[in-house]
Amino acid sequence: MEIIVNKNSLMSKFEQLEAFIKVVECSGISPAATALHLSASAVTKQIQALESGIGVALFDRTKRSLKLTEIGERYYSEAVVALKNLHQLESLIHTSQKEVSGILKVRCMQFVANSLIIPRLAEFLNLYPKLQFNLESLEHMPNFWQDGVDIVYCTSRPGEDNWIQKKVGVTDTIICVSPGYLEQFGNPKTLQDLQEHRFLTHTSRKPDHLIRLKAQNLIVSPYLWFNSYESMITAAVAGLGFMWVHKSSVRKELESKSLVELFPEHALRDQPTYLYYMSGQYIHPKIRAFVDFFGK
């Protein structure tokens, strides 16, 4: 059976959803118009056409500030997934459904890249020579659609409703510190003693003062914040404080003894590492190829 896709209709809905999502994410018509390189009136018309088509108001226009209605909030969460599916469907008009090609954007922590991806990357790219691979260091959980990310690696985090989650490995989360710091500030005898020491943490952690341990959680006020895991590790090696990290991310430092593990009996062992990608009726071949290869 032949399937006919009305490209004009598809693109019209695509543009309406894109305008709606951008208005929500930018908190206004004008900033959304700037982001989309359109006029404010053009974006307004797209929103009006979308509301007219579905027969409901998505924004509460009685408020002074732009705010979603209750149905608008529900529609937004579904629209993000729908827009990605429409974008993928539109691409099928131009390319073969079976061809693994295009740019594949993968985001993960550096230790995941070093241990799970890079060692097998040459083999993967040899299988798919038309694929362009973009590997970025993960410092925060991205918005799949807004950031243009296809694959995300993360540890011990429940996925969102519109994410597909696949376990690909395990890691330990440990407390570690430099010998130089212990020499200067003393060796903590109990977990509670850590509350009197300098805690290094990452800005993406929510909450940033919580250390999850085997049998209990520990609250420690941060001494320094970093938006880079590499910088945080460098600071710990330099003796600025202790940190709670994935053991795989500091394996070299532990082997060289520039960092030592504290309270190993309380560490969380074998915490799962997952890869995530957006769910939908159609999964792009480049994403399917990556998941099948690296998710074994």
C-alpha cells in the first residue's frame, strides 16, 4: 500500500508546534520570534492557527504575563514529542528510511566516553561511513529537542515519560580526597566528621549538598561549586576539598594515589549506567544503529 504524505500540511503543523514550543521555552512571543528568526506577528499567527485547529486556548490571555492554561501545559509535554516525530517524518520525505546517515549527537560524562564509547568508536564508524559523529561532554541533563541531542548517558537517574532507557553498565560512587588535603586538615574519623570539611560539588546536582551512601544519606554544605567535572577533579587533586564522584571518573587519580577513597564501606557499588533516547513511533536509523551497537 502506498503512503502519501502531504508535505505542505506536514510543514504547517510542524511550524505551528515549533512556534508554540519556542514561545513556552522562551517565556514570550518576542524572544521566541528572535530565536526562530521570524517576526512577532508571524509567531502570533502560528499560535492562533494552532489553537484554532485544536479548538482550545493554550495560553491564559487574562494574565498580564504569558501563562499556559491547564490543557496548554498538558499539550506542551505532548507537543515536544510530536514535534520530534514530525521532524523525523519530514526527513523521511528526502532520505531513505534504512540509511544510517546524518549527524548523531551523543552527550555523556567523560569517563563514560573514555570507557564505553571511544574504545569501540572506530568499529562503529567503519560500519556506518555516512554517519557524522558528535560526542560532547555532559555537564547537565539536556533538553533533547531544544539542545538537538540524540543520545544521553546518565547514571542512576529515572528517565522521563518520553525517554527510552537502556542499561549499558555499572559504576561505583565514592568519596575521595587528596592526601595533601588530609595532611593539612586532618583525616575524618566518621561520616559526620565530613560536615566540618570542605565539600566540592557540581552545579548540575540537585540537591547539590546531598551525598548518597550505601545505608544512609549525608548532608554537607558545599565549599566550592564547579560546572565542569574535570575542574572539580583537578581541584580535589590540588587539595581544595573532598568530593563524591563516580569511581570510573577518577580511576587514574586513584591508581596514582593523587586521590584516595574515604569510607569505602559506605560507597554505593554497582550503580547502573543508562543511555537514553526519545521515544516515538519512528526511531531514526542513526539512533537505532547506535543503541543496537553500544547497548549490547
